[in-house]
Amino acid sequence: QRTVPSSLSSSSHPLANPRASRSTFSLLAPSPHLPRAFHSSPAHKNHFETLSIPISFDVDPALLASRKKTLQKQQHPDVVQNHPAAAAAAGAPSSAEINAAFDSLVRVHSRANHILELHGVGIREDDDEKSLGALGADDVEAGGFYAMVMELMEEIMEAESPEEVARIKERVDALSEEEENEARSAFAAALDMADQPTPDNVEAHWADAKRVTARLQYIKRINQLLKEKLHS
């Protein structure tokens, strides 16, 4: 049985000190306070709305770049100076809001979490306990997704050549593609249910979306470690 390497044992490491007690899975339990219909949480700016694109897990990066470019042109100092009324139109996003929206939606894991945030069930990326708790019990038990993540991270730490790291990256890329496909299906189902007049089992669909989002966040951490290893 593999053990967590000492480099991962520090409490400062994002995957250190896993607490896989059943209590952590309470994050997935349907809440009586969850809205029955999809809506924008007042605590979070709707980045899809900022860029004037529909809420969806599937977003064309080229469309995001185009919307960002178009909106930023409207905020250019020359435009603001020559056409102040148009620049100050009610609801027009600021340059900072446009950048924040693009940065959030262009990355798969943050886009998924933003959709969850708008529904009131987002995961804080810097909170390992919440990210771990968002995984299902099967993910955390021996042989599950979390065990695979820990094994991959240990292999990265122990890799002694760029070739070894490249082989690990191929596995991570395949895993990422698999999880993105699962996220695509999970979010499509959740958003479809939320649009129904009388949604059926909508909380379960959002729990599935939350679970796969947690997986995407762990894959992001693996890729960060791969990048650090390649440049060390």
C-alpha cells in the first residue's frame, strides 16, 4: 500500500491531511434551502451574464475571447472619452469585471465551480476539506479517485526524468478528458432539470455536478505539480 510522501504531509499542501470521514459527505446531502430552480446567487457575479453568453459547461474558448475583446473595446479610454453616455450605459461591465469573467470561464474547473456557485453549492478551491467532502464515498475509499490522485502525485514527486513526467502527463490528460466528458453530461442534466417547471430530483443532479467538479479541481492540482516538476 502506497503512503503519502513526506513532501505531501505538510498541512500547507493542498492534498495533505485527507479527512475522509462520512461527515464530510454531508456537503452532498440535499439541502432544504436549495432553490428548486436555477438562479444567480446574489453573493456571486454572474460571469456568463457579464460576457452575454448562455450558462453552460460547454463554452467555446474562441467565443469567450471574442466577447472579451468586444467588451474591452467598449471600455477603451478613447471610447469612454468620446462617447461617455454609451460607456456609462446601465449595467455595462467594467474592464475588471470583463477580465474576471473571462479568467473564470476559460478554465474548465473554475467554469464548473462558477455554475455551482450560481446555484448556491460551489466549492471553495482553497478549502481542501470541502473539496474532499464534495467527492463521493466511492471516490475516497481504497482504490477510488482520491487514492488514484495520491498515487499520481507520489509518482510525480518520485519521477527522475522528463520522460517519466511526460508519461505521467499522458495519463493525467486522459483522466482529465474522461472527467470533462462526465462533467459535460452532469451539468447538462442539472441545468436541464433546473429549467423544468417541476424539476425531478434536481438536488441529486447538482450533487453529481459537484462531485465531478471536485475531481476537476484535483486534476488541476496534479497539473500544477507536473508543471512545477518540469521546471524544477
